[in-house]
Amino acid sequence: MKNTFNIVLFNPQIPPNTGNILRLCANTGTKLHIIKPIGFDLSEKSLRRAGLDYYKKVDLRIYDSLDEFLKNNKFKNLFLVTKFGKKRYDKVGYKRNDFFMFGSEINGLTEEVYTKLKGSVKIYIPMISGNRSINLANAVSICVYEAWKQINFSTV
């Protein structure tokens, strides 16, 4: 099975979120990229528990920095998922192999990301006014399933 999309986690902090995203990636054929620093040990029990046996089924790439990630990946479309986005996530046309970058659960995406990826489209997921954020694993699921739906859930 070919990869459908690429999820990029920039500085993830909460093991169960990353574990749940691992499971999602295994079930949707999505490649997972993690950019350090990471707020936990990738072998941590809670990460493995949340990812169950799916851990070995995911094309997982880990990078020491944003620069290393950028050097090792060529992408036509990279979407920055942020509450400061200009386009609603379901109003964008996605294609196979698109990249979606999510920031840490605590700080979101940093100025470094916005500066180095200034040409990327910023997308947002609507939510009730006054709330801070949506859980990271839930936000990733929302975006992956919308994008996958747009390519008719194809895995070929």
C-alpha cells in the first residue's frame, strides 16, 4: 500500500496523543514524521499502549530539527494546521502525499515554523469561540479523514 498523506508532528509532548496518531496512521496508510524535541521517550509504555501493535505498521520518520525535516522531504503542498489559519480545513482541495504539520499540544507551531514555511497554506478547524484548542490526536484525525475522503479513500 502506498502512503496516502504525511502527518508532521512538531515537538509533540503527550505520549497518548502520539500513540493514537500512530494508530490512525497505520489505519489510513499515512506516513508519520516527528520533529524533535519530543516531550517523552518514544519507547514509553503509554505511547506503545495507545499505538498498540500498530507501531510496526507505520512508516515513521524522526528528525532532530525542522531543518533536517525540510532537507529530507520534498513536498508540493504542506498545510500548517493552526487556530490562526486563514482557510477552513474542509474548504481546501487535497491530493495524495500532501503534508499536514501540527504543533505541540502546549505551544502549537512556532515562529520558526511560520518563518521557514511562509509559503505554506495555514488551515484551521472551526470550534466554539473562547475555547483554546482541539486535542491534537482529534485534530489530526479530522484532517486526515477529510483529505482521505477527497481521494475517495483510495490506498492504491
